[in-house]
Amino acid sequence: PDDPSPHAHGGPGLDRSPFLLACRRRPVPHTPVWFMRQAGRSLPEYLRLREGVPMLESCARPDMIVEITLQPVRRYAVDAAIFFSDIMVPLKAIGVDLDIKPGVGPVIADPIRDAAGLGTLRPLEPGDVPYVTEAVRGLVGELGSTPLIGFAGGPFTLASYLIEGGPSKNHDRTKAMMYGEPRLWAALMDRLADLTIAFLKVQVAAGASAVQVFDSWVGAVSPQDYRESVLPHTSRIFDEIEPLGVPRIHFGVGTGELLGLMGEAGADVVGVDWRVPLDEAVRRVEPGKALQGNLDPAVLFAPWETVERRARDVLDRGRTAEGHIFNLGHGVLPSTDPDMLARLADLVQEAGAGEQ
Ligand code: 1CP
């Protein structure tokens, strides 16, 4: 039923990419592996390059984007690259006054809490992010047969930053709007879904071969609230991206109780954090989906023998899925030893070979 994309995105050899095959639930030569937040965290070559350059400036410079995206591919020979950017970049590009502060994260000058604030969010045009188009084009040429994953923030996660004004533990004001002003909430989610769709389209038009929606903080809501207040917007994102013909991945943290609904929202691949074993995730997600995950990123602080045992356990459980992309259960933690990630990538590519 699911034919591969009629048009190849990116460079030659991509039709045999283990990552893209696994997303499509097709046989693979080895279990593909990449790491969320593999670009721009612990690598010394990244820290050197970023010295004196603010985060948002580095996201607007094609030369830096290309180099930072390629660094983990060179080091780890992972099966996919992820575009170096941030979920806040499209908001910045439409004129939202925001900064990404070191050690803090995104900070919004004027949080959006009413209809007037909502009115300041305009649609994203491709011309707003020329550096994204230029960097994706450059990357696709450099990456050859390694696919490039484009990404954007999910609507709940973007709404939380906009409403709270920065990182939040309990998402109080966000939920206050969701429960107390459902019409304003729906209008905001609608605009954020449009923004995500537009940002993903720019990346795919320039040559990205897959997309991931990071709704990182959506695990904060109950299944009932997810179904009513989030899912309609996320479904629209995946519906509108479908005609582009690239695999769509949907990820959030602490989403054990939402995995079924996240599958229903329409992505091809559901990302699973480390809290739910993959064989249990298979039971929670409807058939016809591949899974991505889910080694606890903190396991990488243990001795190699432990990492290896835990990684093999993830691989074993992943074999019960229709397709499995090995990843961490969330992003690489900043103090992770790059050599551990290199060994892990090797282990997955060797252990997962010829066993399909
Ligand atoms: O995978 C990669 O390494 C590519 C680059 C990437 C991605 C995919 C960055 C660079 N950010 C993101 C996505 C992102 N940004 C998410 C979703 C993924 C996740 O859950 O980890 C989120 C929630 C953000 C928001 C954000 N940006 C935070 C989190 C703050 C919080 O609420 O806890 C932070 C710290 C940033 C800054 C940021 N983004 C990226 C980097 C390298 C940095 C650090 C920059 C710096 O301080 O210099």
C-alpha cells in the first residue's frame, strides 16, 4: 500500500538509505541510527566554531549550518543528518522578538496571551528564511546518500514557549489558555500549525528527505486534552505535508499515554522516549507505523558494557516493530562523551545487520 516516494529527494543513492527504508517499513541492511540533538551539543569542533557567535545568528548563517550539520555525520557515520537550526527559528523569522539564551533556552520579549498578541503572528514566506533554503541545498550536495532530516516544533511546544515567555516546568499559563480560552487557544494552535507546515515545506522543497515534528513538551497533557486540543492541529500538519512524499516523524517526551493518539495524528514514524519499552510501544501505536527510539540518553554515562547491553535490549524490542530507527529517547545530553556515541552507532549498525 505505501509505495516509496515517486520522486527522490536529495542526492543519488537515497533510495537505498536504511533510514528511509525503515521509515517506510521496508527491509533494511542494518538498523539505521541517528541521535536527536546530535548536531551542536558536545562536539569540541562545534564548540570551537560557535565561539562568540550567538545561537540565532549561527542558525541564520548557511556556512555554519552546513558545517555543524555535517560534523556528527563525519564523526559517527550516522544514517541520517539533522538540519542545524532550532524550533524557534521560524518564529524569529516572522518577527517575534525572541532570543536563545545560553544555559536557558528560548526567551520571548512579549509573551502572547491575548487576541492582540495572536494578531502579531503573520504567515511564514519562503523569502523569510533564505538561509534555510541555501543551507539545505548545500547540505544535500555534500551529504550524497545520507538523508537530511528537516524539522519544526510541534504546536503545543511552540505555544508553550510563546505563552510562558520561556522554558516552563508546569506550563501553567499555557494550560490556563487551553482550558479557559479554548477559542483563542485553537486560533493560536492553528497559526502555529501553519508556521510549522510552511517551515517544513521550505526544507523539503530545498531537498530534505524526511521531516520530524518535535512536540517535545506535549507529554504534559492528558489523552483527553490531547485529542481535543492538540491532535486536530497536529493531524493537519501531517495531512498537509503528506503530498510532499517524504517520511514524517512525530516525537514528544513523556508521551507514553499519548503514543496511540500520536500515531493517529498521521505520521509515518512515532518517536518513543525511554520510559516505554519499544515492544510495549508497538502495542500502543496502531499498525502501519515505524517506531524511533529509545535508549535513555543518560545510559551513555555508564560504562560501555552497560551501554552495549542496554542498546542490544532496545534493538531486540525494536525488532517487534514494523520498522525501527534506533535513536536515544530524547536529545544527546550536553556532557556526553562523543566516543560513546561513536561506539554506539557502530554497535547498532553491526548488531542490526543481516537480522531482518
Ligand atoms: O539535533 C540537533 O542537534 C539539531 C539542532 C537542534 C534541534 C533539533 C537545536 C539546536 N534545537 C533543536 C530542537 C529544539 N529546540 C527542541 C526540540 C528537541 C528537544 O526536545 O530537545 C526544543 C524543545 C528546543 C528549544 C530549545 N532551544 C531549548 C530547550 C529549552 C528548554 O525548554 O528546556 C534550548 C536549550 C535551545 C537552544 C539550542 N538549540 C539548539 C542548540 C545547539 C541550542 C543551545 C544553544 C546555545 O545555548 O548556544
